[in-house]
Amino acid sequence: MLCSVLCKFLKLVFRMLCQRQVSIQSTAAHSSRHFSPSRHGSSVFSSSPISIRQSPRRTHRRRPEAGELTAPATMATSDKPTASVDPDTALAHKFPEVSFSYDERDVALYALGVGACGTDAVDEKELHFVHHRDGQRHIKALPTFASLFPNKNSNGLGIVDVPGIHFDASLLLHGQQYIEIYKSIPSRASVVNKVKVAGLHDKGKATILEIETTTYLKDSGEALCMNRSTIFLRGAGGFSASSQPYSYSTYPANQISRVSIPNSAPSAVYEDSTQQSQALLYRLSGDYNPLHSDPMIAQVAGFTRPILHGLCTLGFATRAVIKSFCNGDPSAVQNIFGRFLLHVYPGETLATEMWLDGQRVQYQTKVTERNRAVLSGYVLLKHIPSSLPERRDVA
């Protein structure tokens, strides 16, 4: 009896925490391959009725495929339990610009958080991410450091307000992340985020929301990078006619290629061990969702213990590509795409299988202990600095 009461109490506490703190990144590791509802995710939202005849100018009446999607990196929730979506209100909203600065400490802390020098403290291909090696004036930043920038849109809570969209935070899934790198990420800078809704799609029982954050160097105004996060809001769909489902997108349908894992042997395989404290270290870079640190909250969410952040796993996979194909040079990376398939427990081993096709590296990351794929995607390279044998296993 006491256990039953305690369980109900903990579920209530978890729902309250989701409604106030759930970050889109923090739920990244829990979506299923095709965005189907599963126990691997958590989230929340809210909104009002709409007429699809009053759709915005750039609305496309196509049904986007899962591989085409990309959206928010952080969004706001409502205390209202009823989910609703008003696309006119959401798309008309002008997000405030967000200015912030970061330095080499932030860059180095992030690198350690995604496993750099984790198994070899003097790794010649990774030491420059945390140390001024060979007289270099600045350490180098991993390209996925850019995935932290959208967190700044949320005033530290991991949530950005999108008027017109209301949902249940415990039903939110971060499905995909797409990053474009326009300039090598500096190790210290003052920057400005500009945010917009890049996609909104009625999928019947759910809504897919895509939020795009473009980050600019404050002094020069040059575009530095862009993040597009795809968020799956279960229970928030059905706001348009089923015969003509609402679909809005600001980017070309072919901008993101579909991920198809080849049947051939991978060009390279990189195996890396996460540490038991990996999520605790990564959270210091700004994602403090208790799902990744509090054992009780993790159990209420259906996990045996706290899980690793999905964007942390993306950082591990991108490191594998840089180490295997770029000789440790982060400036070779142009675009990064990742689809979150399953959670990772800190302490598990990640094996990233990679296939080189021209300047594109397609990858799949598996947890070796469970032999389950947890992440898939691709990295587009500007160039390939190192020549490769037909197949290479990297320990």
C-alpha cells in the first residue's frame, strides 16, 4: 500500500518537474526510430483551434518524412493539461534575440563531457580540445559544442516559450538534431542567437515541431552555425483536417538526407567507453534535467538508473568521425545530423560504425553490452585530411 502511494507521489513530482524544467536536449535519448510513442521519452505543451485555410505564406502541403525533420533546441511549457496547437500564433511569434559569451573553460569542459581524452589523457588527436598543445594560442572546439547554444534561449531552464503550442511535457521526445557549421567554432566568443519555428506538422496523434537557432558572432555579425531540433509532441496532433494535414516548413525537403545503414562492412569502427559519471560531467555544460542525475526520477520515468543525454551521445559519435576520418581536425566538419533511437546508460560502451561515401560519413552508434543501436546519422565533411585504408578499426 505504502509503495503504491509513494509511486503515485513520485509520478506526480516527475510530471511537475517536466512541466517546469524539461529540456528538449535532455529527452534526446528517448525517441524511437520512427518517432513512434515509446517509453524512452518524456515531455509537455499547449494551444488553440485553427483553420487550415488560414495557413502562413510558406506553408507546403506535403507530408514530411522523418528523415527530413529538424526543430527546437528548447521550448516552453504550460501548466494547462490539455494539448492544443494554433499554428498561426506559433508562426507569427517573434523570438527575442539572446546574447551570451563563452570561453575556453566551457569548450574544454564540453570536450571532456563527450569523452575527449577519456581513455587516453595524452591522445594526440584530442589533446588540443582541452590543452594548449605545441604552443597553440587557443584550444580547439569540437563542432558539436555548437549544440549547446540553443540552451541559452531558455534562461537556463532548457525551455523556450512558443505561444500557441501547449503540450504535456512528459510526452515530449527530441527526435533529431541537425547542425550546420559555417565557420570553425572559436574557443571563446560573444555571440547572438536568432530563433524561429522552422517546421510544424500535424501527424494525427502527435505534432512535430522544428525550431531553428542560428548563432552569429556579435562583433562581426557573421553567421557561425545553425541548430535545428526536431521535437515530437505526443498527444498534441489532430489540429487540422485529416484529409489535408497541416504541414509547414521553411527549408527544402531534400536538405536532410534519409539515413540508410549500408549492408556492407563499415569503413571504420570506433569503440569508446563512457564513464559512470559521464552524465554528471556533461550536465555541467548546461543541461540539468534530473532525468540524467536523480536515480528516483529516472526510475519513475521507467529507467533503472539515470541515462545519458542524447546530445552527449551525438558528441561521442561526431568525435569518432573526426578521429577516424579527419585526423583529429574539427574544422573538416560541415554538417552533422543525428537521429536518437534509444537511451544510453553511463558506463556503457559505444561502438560507432562508419561508412565513407565521398565526403559524407554515414554512421550508426550501438551500445555493445546490449547490442542495440542508439543513434544514427551522418557527418558531411568539407575535406578529408587523412587517407584511409579500405576498413579500419579504431580502438
